[in-house]
Amino acid sequence: MTLDLERLTYATVVVMSVLAAFEGWAQLSLLGAVAVVASPVLAVCVAHVFSEALYEHAAHQRALRRAEWVGIVRRQVPVLLAAVPPLVVLVIGRAVSIDAEVDWAVAEITGMVTLMLLSAFACHRAGLRGAKLLLGALAGGLIGLIVIVLQIVLKPH
């Protein structure tokens, strides 16, 4: 399996958007919090499997073979990694009885850091070093912050 930066970044933004828009963290059980984080990532994964299968079906002009289906699913499974950082934060937060709102904020910050790391990784792959690499990483964090702010501002109150 290869790391698809575009899809992993997109799935991370989706998780951050759901976390920012969701209300009622304090009332959620651990299982409920896991569902809030995992559901949108799973939905993104399924949507990508579906869209790629449609594309491949049309491109081959025939029904897909089992090996082709397996390949499509295998390429999308890494998208599920987007759920790992916020799930780790939520599980640790619940295990040590951190306030749900603090847990939520740490999960959002973790999303920003994840976007910074993905951006830094992409910049490094592109040959950027030093200040340009740092600026690229900071741009990823800024995008994360913008996502959070937009979700909070646009959330119905």
C-alpha cells in the first residue's frame, strides 16, 4: 500500500470539519465519540472505492474482475489512517478523564498538526528544504485552522 497524500489530507480535513461542527461531546460515550470520528472517514473511504470502481468500470468497458476490486479497495484503505490521530486523543482523554471540551480541542489541534506533517512530507518529497519546507508545513497548519474556524463560524447556533 502506498500513502496517498491527497486522499489522506482530504480525509483529515473531513474529520476536522466533523469534529468542529459536532455538538454534544460531553454527552457522548467513548463508543459514541469513536463513531463520530470513524464514520466520516469510513464514508470517505467507501466513496472513494465507489468512485474509483465506477471510473475503472467505464474505462475497461466491462465488469471488474476480483483482482481489480481488491486493488481498488487496497488503494483506499490508507484513507482510514486519518481517523487514527483523533481516535488516539479521544481514547487517551477518556481514559484519563480529561474534560470532553478539552479533549475535543486537543483532537482538533492534532488534526492541524497532522496537516502540517502531511504538508511537510509533501514539501520534502518536492525537494524543498529549510525555510521553504517550514513555510510549507505552516501552510498545512493554517489550512487546518481555517477549516476549524469556518466550521465554527458557519455552525448553526
